[in-house]
Amino acid sequence: MSLLLLTLIVPLATAAIGGVGGPRRLKEAVLVSGLALTFGLCLATASAFLAGGPIEQFEAALRVDGLSALMLVLNGFVGLLSGIYGVGYLRRNEERGLVTARMRREFHGLIPAYVFALLLVSVSNNLGILWIAVELTTLASVFLVAFHNRDTSLEAAWKFLVLGSLGLGFALLGTVLLFAAAQGRLGEGLTALNWTRFMEAAPRLHPFTLRLGVVFALIGYGTKAGLAPMHTWKPDAYREAPSPAGVLMAVGMLNAAVYCVLRVHLISRAAIGPEFSGGLLLALGLLSVLVAVPFIVIQWNLKRLLAYSSIEHVGIMAIGIGIGGEAGAFGALLHMTYHTF
């Protein structure tokens, strides 16, 4: 079995084991060791790419290139930290009577499931699988936001579900339009939606349909990233989610969404030049920074403050991608890296 498949299977197995009953210490050991092994496999997969070039599975539906390798390392790292911090978080809240055995099982299942979804996003070369993986992050996030089962938690989870689903609906429509822009030039079967196929066929894509697809995809994935004006779910979701889950949302989900945005931008740049998608990202990025800064200044709730800070950070990343060129992309990815750590 390849390193790439093991990297995905281990967190999925950890989630399956965590979701069933068992002694608390055993469940904690499974959670931390499973996520530690996952991070080690992420490092090994990234090293294998550096040593031998791109890694592909299932007719290149899953593929590790330079960007994917970076995403694997970042998301694997934040997943491990969330698991380690989650152990102490649950113990403290159990002692205070705020967490039950059922809630602990949910947490031990949802955190590694979330990490699995983030890693699947990181290695998805197929745009259809990419969309499904992002949808999986949404499902895990909804349950984590509602974790404490308070009225405010349920309200925040519902808002996140509605806005997240709306964004994913736009992203799905964008994916369909991108495929339509190819007008049969991508072949048939699973490989027809591969990002590498789009890049090869980019000069022959229909410009108008492509532009429509890019707009919908950027709005859809931009909603997941929390770009303004699609950012309104963030403050409440961050406030209500358990702190370890908030880390995954603030870092992992942001990284995954920016990854999707960057993949779409690269298709657009190869097909019609960098101006169209770059201009959209520049506008959304500037708007995000302008919206976030005043709320950062006046915000007293720490988690809501972090949410607005996250909106500002993703805006800066969008500005870097929108400016274009190697320097802009490098700046955006560098910002993503130190935002993770």
C-alpha cells in the first residue's frame, strides 16, 4: 500500500475507533497516536515527492505535487496539535460537568474525521473529489460547532450549515461550468475532471463559460475561506466551537479553502491570463481586510477576535494570489505557513 493511501486511511481508522465506546485513557492514546502517525505519514509523503516527483493514485484522481505536499504537512501538523490539546480540554470540561461520555466519543470521532477530510482536500487532483472533500469538512464542522448543545451553539451551527452549503452550491456550479467550458476536450471517465487535464486543455477552454465557472467557484470556496462579504458565519462558529476544533477551523479549513481558490485561479490564469481571477481575488482580499480591521479593534471576545483576525489573514492571502506572479503566490503561501504555526 502506498504512503499516500496510508496517509488517508490512518486518520479515517482513528475516527472509526474513536467513535465507539472504551476506556478514556485508551481512547486518548488512540487519538493522539493516530494523529501523530498521520503527521509522520504526511512528512514521509512530502519527502517522497521531493525525492521522486509527483505521486499519483487512481488515474491521478489523487496526486501530490509541491502545493499538495505543503498542504499535507501544514494540515497534518495542525491536526496533531488539535488532538493533543483536545485531550486536556476534554478532561478539564469533564471535571466541570460540561462534557459527557457521549460527547467525548463524538469528539474522538470527529477530530480525526476532520483531519481526514482536510488531507483529502490536499491531495485531490480531481475537482469532483475536491468538492466532496470540502463538503466533508463542512459536515464535521457543523457537529463540532454544535458540540456543547447550547442554544447559541445550535444557532451558530445552523448559520454555518446554511452559508457553507450555499457556498458549496456555488462551488459545485462553478465546477460544472468549468467542465462545460472544456466542451468535451477533457475526455471521459473519472479523469475528465482532473486538475492536470484542465491545465493541459486550458488554452482551448471556452472563455465566457470559463469566466462564469471561475466566478462561481471563487465565491463558493471563498465562502469556506471566510472572505468578505461571505464571512458572517465565522465569528459565531469560532466562538461556539470547542477550542481544539476552533484551531482546525481557523487553520485547517482556511488552508483547504485557499488551496481550492488557488487551484481555480491557476486554471483561469493558464486559460485567459491572470487578470480576471486575479482581479476578483484582489477585490475580495482588500474588502476582507477593510471589513475585519474595525472589528478587530473593538472586539473583546477572544474567539470572535480570532475570527476577525482570520478574515484579515485570508484577505492578505487572497491579495497575494491576486497580485499574481511567483512573488505573489510565494507570499500567500508563506503567509499561510506562518499563520498555521
